[in-house]
Amino acid sequence: MAYIGILISNACHLLSALVLARLAKSLAPPPFKEEISFISAALHILSPAGLFLTAPYAESLFSLLSFLGYLFYVFSCERPATSRDYRNDARLLASGVCFGLATTVRSNGVLAGLIFAFDVVADVVLLAQRYPHVRRYGIYAISLGVLFLSIAWAAGLRRQELLGWALEYWRIFAIAFANAALYLVLRAGFGKYDTKSLNGHIRKIVISVLSGAYIAVGLIFPQYLAYKEYCTNEDAGKTREWCSAFPPSVYSWVQSHYW
């Protein structure tokens, strides 16, 4: 099994170097594309982390998935904003999927979600400036969310109970969000769109949020499995001390306990 792990790690390391070279070539200025592409890949191969990247460890797979996520993101931005179509949306979603898988491998992959968060904030601010009624509806939505949380807190739900309730009914929230997102995407249309239009901005926001949601799933799903295994078991002897923390993070506990 050790040989298989080493083979997989080295294959991922090789592929990550090739993907990084393509990524650097896409971002480098025209006169130096080939040089910067080669130097980037060479430095990645010869980096001090090379020992971990060739060992049967998660680093090489994480770097491959991360570089693929950035490459798809760059591809989604290559076309001008006024001529984007469904292919750009598919590349953006593929970027989110790669980042989500990378986050499942290593939790610090969640930092890649900052690029989607920035896109969403930028489009929301632009919408609020151009369309006052969108700003008004946004205020209504935030107010309803705060009201819901306040009612739940006033009803006597403690933090752990509120989290357990959310974990129990997460499928309902996921289905509702998916249906709302699907409606907005269909409402905006699948053809080419102008980002100056209201529908174009809404579509961009929905796609960016969905892409970021993959990262959230990559972070939360392993936590959910650990919480279900060690925190909901009736046998009190199997309950871990991190189960009573808020939020109950198995990653933080493992790092502090074993490292």
C-alpha cells in the first residue's frame, strides 16, 4: 500500500507542476509567458516542500486540486464581461468543485473561497448602487434572518441545540437554496448576457455563490461525519470534549491534541 501511495503522490506532483505551468502562462505578460511558466513549475518541483509532495501524503493532491481550481477560475475570466456565456459559468463552477475537493483534503483550502466572496461582494455593491429596489430587498432579507435567529435564541435554544437542529434539517435548507438558485438562473437565461443588466448581475452572483458553496461543503461534510460519529453516539464513553465546543471543530481538536 505504501508503494501505491507514493505512486499517487508523485503522479499528483507531476500533474500539479504542469497545471501550475499552464496557470502561470495564462497570467504572465506576453513577452515572458514561456519563461515565467517554466520557472514557476521548476520552483514548485524544487521547493523545500518537495519531500512532502513526493511522500504518501495529502500535500500533492491538495496542490493539484488547488491549482486546477485557480486555472478554471482564470479561464472563466478570460472572456470580456459583456460576452460571457454558459461556458464561463461552467468553468467557474468547476473551479468551485476543485476548491471544494481540495478543502476536503486539507481544511486550509477554505481560504480559496475568498475570491468568490470578493466577486459576490463586488456585484452586490454594484447592484445596490444601480438598482435601489435590490438594496431594499436585501435589507428585508437580512432583517428576516436576524429576526429568525433572535426568535430561536429567545425560544431557549442553546448554541449546541441550535447547531444540532441545523445539522438535522440541513437537507431542507439545501433543497430550498438549490431551488431558489435554479429559479434565478433560469430567470436570467442561459444565453449570452450583458453584466450591466439586472439579470446578468444576479446570474453572476448565483454562480459565484454556488461555486463557493462547494468549498463550504468540502469543509463541513467531514466535520459532519465526525460530529455524527463521536458526538451523537448514545455511548457517553465515546463522546469527545470538542463536541461541546462552539463550533464543534474536529480539525482544531486534532491539531491541539495530537500535534
